[in-house]
Amino acid sequence: MKSAVIVFPGSNREGDVVRALRMAGSDIQKVWHAETELPKGTDLVVLPGGFSYGDYLRCGAIAGRATVMDAVRAHAARGGLVLGICNGFQILCESGLLPGILMRNANLRFICHRQFLKVERNDTPFTKAYAQGQAIDVCVAHGEGNYTADEETLKRLEGEGLVAFRYSDAHGHVTADANRNGSMNSIAGIYSEKLNVLGMMPHPENLVEDLVGGTDGRGLFESLVSFAKAA
Amino acid sequence: MIRNDVAITPELVKEHGLKPDEYDRFVQLIGRTPTLTELGIVSAMWNEHCSYKSSRIHLRGLPTKAPWVIQGPGENAGVIDIGDGLACIFKMESHNHPSFIEPYQGAATGVGGILRDVFTMGARPIASLNFLRFGEPDHPKTPHLVSGVVAGIGGYGNSFGVPTVGGSVGFHPRYNGNILVNAMAVGLARTDEIFYAKATGVGNPIVYLGSKTGRDGIHGATMASAEFDDASEEKRPTVQVGDPFAEKLLLEACLELMKSGAVIAIQDMGAAGLTSSAVEMGAKGNLGIELDLDKVPCREEGMTAYEMMLSESQERMLMVLKPGMEQQAEAIFHKWGLDFAVIGKTTDTLRFVIKHEGEVKADLPIKELGDEAPVYDRPWVESPRQPVIAPGSVKAPMTEAEALLKLVGSPDQCSKRWVWEQYDYLILGNTVQTPGGDAAIVRVEDGPKGLALTTDVTPRYCEADPFEGGKQAVAEAWRNITAVGGLPLAITDNLNFASPERPESMGQFVGCIKGIGEACGALDFPVVSGNVSLYNETNGQGILPTPAIGGVGLLDDVTVNASVAFKRNEDAIILIGATQGWLGQSIYLRDICGREEGAPPPVDLVHEKRNGDFVRQLIRSGQVDTVHDCSDGGLALALAEMAMAGNIGAMITAYPENLPLHAFLFGEDQGRYVIAVDADVAADILYEAGAIGVPAVVLGVTGGSSLILPGEQAISVKELKAAHEAWLPDYMAGKA
């Protein structure tokens, strides 16, 4: 698999996702935000975590309009895989690739902690390595992760099975306590209609080694690599 | 001749924080009346913050050398060799005064400043820590300050992209008018790619890099060198504003430029901005510096030479480049969207010459600005000795179980989760031990090595006995690193004290320094960088003497480490180290008996080293993976923290007959560790300990869901955790 990791000024978790992809067996190329094209043969585009352009405006608002994003939109329109994590999810929402928006956390503070997610479905390129309904132990680190959308959008996401992950307890129960940022319907990540674009607030890339907290995040990257191989 | 438009009156001199005799010395040095710009420059260089004029003669006594020390105090940060061609570069610095006036920006720029100190030397920052002290919880300002400082530290570090992995938070009425915000940064560089501030070569270009210069922070360093009064909030305009995004770009651009081989010398513009950075580069290299301020990128129009020289705008750097490499360097900075301007050159005149709008605004001898700063041997008196409190003389006002439950939920001992969850402690994917343990552990690159990091001091000990308190601060940092399996290598010290002009507080400073020096020497734990913050007082009320110690240790194999959490049922619990039941200055005496008094526990450095070396060897040989040192709250609090972290209870059955139980459980005797091991190997460990004279005794066994102290009602771990986790969130929500 060939992954292109987009680097915006202010991206800061690109190294973390590069490590996770490398461990899963992907080739990786970093792509600077001012580029107009993706490397030839790119299977997966990754928008990493961070504070693109400082995020002094709405998070992801400037990055969503960066030069490189035209190429990313074209890649997605061709059915190419796109993964946006944290700031990357915010950028996907701002770029029109995913619906809704990430508001400030309900407690108005940045929060960094371990977090269980319920895997809603395991028939997508991102989640084949997991079981449906499995609770995976990853982490969050964000100030604006409160997923918000209008009623119609929510209805469509739920009706078409486009919710990827929900905040849950260790047993996969979706509880109010587990939803610390206040997201609607406890949504932690969503897919595009064709299931080729995934945006998520939590960081699977930080849970890929036993020494550093655990390995529940690996499944996502392994799913992507095996999907690309099969394709 | 230099034109002099502004009359230099005694009032103007006083406003610049210079004493009349200091001003006279300056006039004598330059042989004429200074210009306003020159007065500004000397006030920036000769204030306490930049010149160390009250502390310098005492700091000379600190041990700063070891075979692994590459660079001791005097540069932007200290540098130690950690093997494999890698160096660890680290320093801690205070931002107390600005944080009290404007907590978010004060704390944020404190983090920004210390990160810059580290990457100025060529290191990529890999971890950040902090040491925070606030006033009493009931003080009306405290919640606002806690909220702003924590958000500011998080806001800067999270965006910059460095994990904030450790720290210390505490409360005391003596910080009501003067909080402490000390930030520590740790970075990695190759030992052959370290950059220094010393300029070389005549006629080389001096380059300004980073953000533009504005009017923020003018006289910041002078403010940091004065005591506070009720009007201090009027000083808000002197607090700088941080831009972590610009700093992140500056980091990437600087590291890229350093790789290109264009950099001869580099200095960040921190306290006293352009003045201090330019003077230091020239003075260290025995060179003159000539600057043309017309070339300085400014954010505001009409800035005067005086304002540009004293601005403390953030995220700026000064470099001396190899001639002919300007274009290459400029291209790198423009790629990152940062300003780049050649603003001057090195000269052979040893003069510091400032030109603006075709006129010379300052022409000063550069060496003397630094070297001839006043040095004071200020009068000091030794702190009065406190009586030793006999364990038997302290009556227990409640049961031990009640006391423990109260302590785990008290402001100083409660969980600081509310604080550290606002810091991204997981970014970079190398955090092996997260906040909440004895020391944080971060993996070095992809391993196998790791660094153990901690910040420590017990201010009430320092107040009661500066010498023993200074020793204890170093010993505790050493102990915390040891408790996770690290070999302690070096420290950075952040010496927060009250006014040096009062002999009592000067005496505290002198005593603490002696204690720090003694412990550093005995434990092979040299000081490689540091910062002195004096005048921490408001309306004549000084802070507790608080020499915060930032310690760094090395794990050769980061996968072999220990943590505080109980991990298995039926492990034997062993106490390492001797217990006399020392209650003087203990948390028990203060928070349970309402008495903050007595002599603090002495630190026997020989025992300290022997006990610690023993514990570290147990961890490194794979025999022990569960260790916690005994500090505030003594043995009982250590046990409770181990139970809470592991969700496993314990039954304590053994205790000495000759001590009151509360003195045994809550005494703060030093040099002690609690370990938990497979019951089968406990006897071996006791035997090994006995063979080298390390006191070791089995106290009980892990298991169950409650902590059971001898003869006491069981306390469920759930109940302990509820009390431990509740206080700070409730307090910040206005409920406690």
C-alpha cells in the first residue's frame, strides 16, 4: 500500500501516524500542503492530527481550503481511501468531504485520555480486522471534538450506517459518561457515503505498541493495508 | 558623538530598576551620560533576572561536572551524553510574575520560552514538564489562576506538539500573591550537532528570524526582578503573547537550517529580547556586534530603537550565519512563512553598536555589559533551627483509616488528573509512563533507551531548614527516577525565592544552595542548567523557599521499568529504608493535626544512595516491577496510591511495637521505597538487602478490594479513589 501523509504547517502527529503505517507495512510519502498533486499510485491519503495553520480560525478551516486539498478531493471522488484523524477529521468536515462539524468540547477544555470506542461495522476498508461491536482501547487529545450536525444529516448518517465509531465503555456500551466531549449520538468517527473516507477524533496511531499503552489501534492500519493488497 | 534627547533623571533611572550606585558604575564605565536606549539596554542586562547579581557567588559552589556532562550552566540549556551518539538537552525556567498577572499568556509563553531554549541548541523537544504552586484554595484568585495557567501550558504545548508528561501542583497561603509557574523542556540532539551561542569570525552576518517585533513584553525582565504590590495588575501590558504555531514553524525551520551547515551561532530572544541575545553572542565570542534596526521586521509602525531593543515579542531567534549562505537560509525560512532579515554583523571592536534611522543610538562596551554587571554578596542570616518533634508527642486526632481517607482527598495529595488531562501527554507515541507516577518515562526515538523525568521540591521543608530542604529536593528527584528504574544523570534547578534584599530570605537561598550542592555531590547528580527567580513576594510577604529540581535519568532498556501500581494479588509488600516515624513538617502533622511545625526529616545521603542503588538493581535485573517512593504522607499514602493505581487492595500486618502507629504510617522518613514482589522471591530480596545493610521488612500482602491498615477498619479502594479523584474537579466547579 502507498500512503500519502499530508503535512500542513502546524501538523504535529504526522510522525505518529507514519510510525503506525510503517508497522502495518505501508510505503509512506509525506506531501507538503502547497503541492498540487498526490504521488502517483497513492492508495491512502492521511490527514494527520495537529493544529493546521495554528487553528486560530475554526479548526481545519484554512487547511480545508489548502492547495493540496483539491487533489485529495479528486482522489476521494475516484473512490480512493482517505483517513482524517483529529485535526484531519476537522479538515475533512471543513473541506466538504464529510458532513457536520466539530465544536468545542462540552466542558470547554482540552482533554487527553484513554478512550474506548465501539466499532459500529467491520465491513469497511478501515475496520476489517475488528469485530462488529468490539470495544477498542485508544486515546483522545483534542479541544474541539464535539461532533455536531443538523437533524437531517444525523438521520442520514444513522440510517445509512455511516457512523464508524462511538465513544463507549470497556464493554462496548455507549453511555453518557463515555461521551466526554458531548458529541451528538456519541459519534467519534464517520464515513463518507461510499465508505472510502473516514474521519475520526480519537488516535488509533498512538495505540500500536504494548510498551506505549496497547495495540488496539493497529487493526485500523492493518485493515487498510490488507484491503489495498486485495484491491 | 551620540545625540542625547532625553534627560536621564534619577526618577528615570529608578523606573528602570537601577539603584543609584549601579547607575553611577555604568556612567563611569562608559565615561558619559547614557542615551535613553543605552539606559534601557543596561537595565535589561543588569537586572536580577539576566545578571544573577545576587545569586552568582553562591551558585559557583554547585557541582556541575561529570564525565557525561557535555555542557553545564551558562548556555541556553544543559547537555548530557546518553550514549549512542545522542545528547539530552534540558532546562527549567520560571514565568512566575507574568503568570500571576495574566495566567494564560504568562504560562503559555513560559512553555514557549523554555522549548526555544532547548531547540536553539539543535535539539528536537521530546517532553515537557512543569512545577506549579498556587495560593490557598480559599483565596478568591486561586481558581482563576489554576484554570488560566493550566489552559496556557496546555494551549502552548499541545499545539506545538510536545507531550507534557509530568509535573507537580500544590497549594499554600504563602503563594497567595505570588504563584509559581516553572516549565521544563527536554530535547534530543546528536552529540556532534549541538549549537551554541558563541559567535565567531569578524564581519559575519547577524540574522533575525521568526516572528515580527512588537511592543509586547517591554521591560518584562525588569518586572520579573521586582517585588509585587497591589497595583501589579497594571503591569499586564508587559506580559508577552504566545503563538505556538509560529514556534512550531520556527522549530522546523531552525532544525532544517542547522542541518544545512549555515549556522555558526544561535541564541533565542527570550528575556530582554534582542539586547540580551545579541550581547551574549558577542560577549561569549569576544566580538563586537553592530545592528541596524531599520532592518528589524516590525509588527507595529514607528517603533523606536529603545522599544525594539527591549521588546520581548515571542518566537524570535538571532543567528550568526556563515557568509555566503544567506540566500539558502532565507529560502528555508520563507518556505516556513517566517521572517528572515540580515540586521547586522560581527565586528572586532568589542562594542555593541545600535544604529537606527541613520543615527547611532547606542555604543557600549559589550563585555562589560555582561561581565561587569554588579555582583552582590548580600547580607544573609541563617534560618532559625526548628525543634525536632518526638513521634510520641503527637496525638492522633482520628483513626488512621480516617486520616488516610482525608489525606488522599486533600488539595495537595488529591489526584491532579483535572490538570494533566488538559495536556497532550501521548503525542509522539513514546510516553511509556504517563503523569501520576513517580517519574515519567519517554522512549528515546525507537528505543531501546528511555529517559526518566521528574520535577520535585518540598517547600515546607526548605522553609523549616533550608539546608536539609535543599538536600531533600535533590534526593527526591533522584529517588523518583530510581523508583522507575532510571539511573539519575543530572538536574536543572529553578530557584524560586523571595527578595534577596532581606537577609532572612537571602539566608534561605544560601542554605538551600548548600543543601542542593551537598546532595548533588553525594549522589553524582550534577546541575547542568537552571534559572534563578528572586523577588517572589507581594506587599512584603515572601513565598516559601522553593528550589524546584528537574531531574533526568536514563533507562538502558526502556522496557525494563517499574511503576507504582500493584499488579498482582498475593505479592509481598516490602518496605526498603529505615523508619523512625518522623512527623515534624509532615503532611499528617499539618493537614490532620493542624500544625505546620518542627524540623523536617533529615536526608542521610549515604543511606539514600545505598537504598536507591539497591532498588534500581532489583528493577533492572527484572526482579521487581512495582515500586513507589515514600514522600508526602509517608508510607500510608504510598500504599494507598499503589492500591488505587492498580485497583488491588492490600493487608498490612507488620508494624514496629516501639512507635505510635500513626507515626509509622504517616512519618516522612527519607530514603524509603515500597516494593511489591512475588511472595516466593521476597526472602531472597530480604537476604540481599541484609547482606549490604539496606533495611528491608515485609509489611504485608497485596490482594482484595480494600486497603487494611493494622488494627483498622478496611477502606475500599473504590472509596479511596472516589475521594482522591473528587477534590480538584469539585473545587474547579465551585463545589468544594
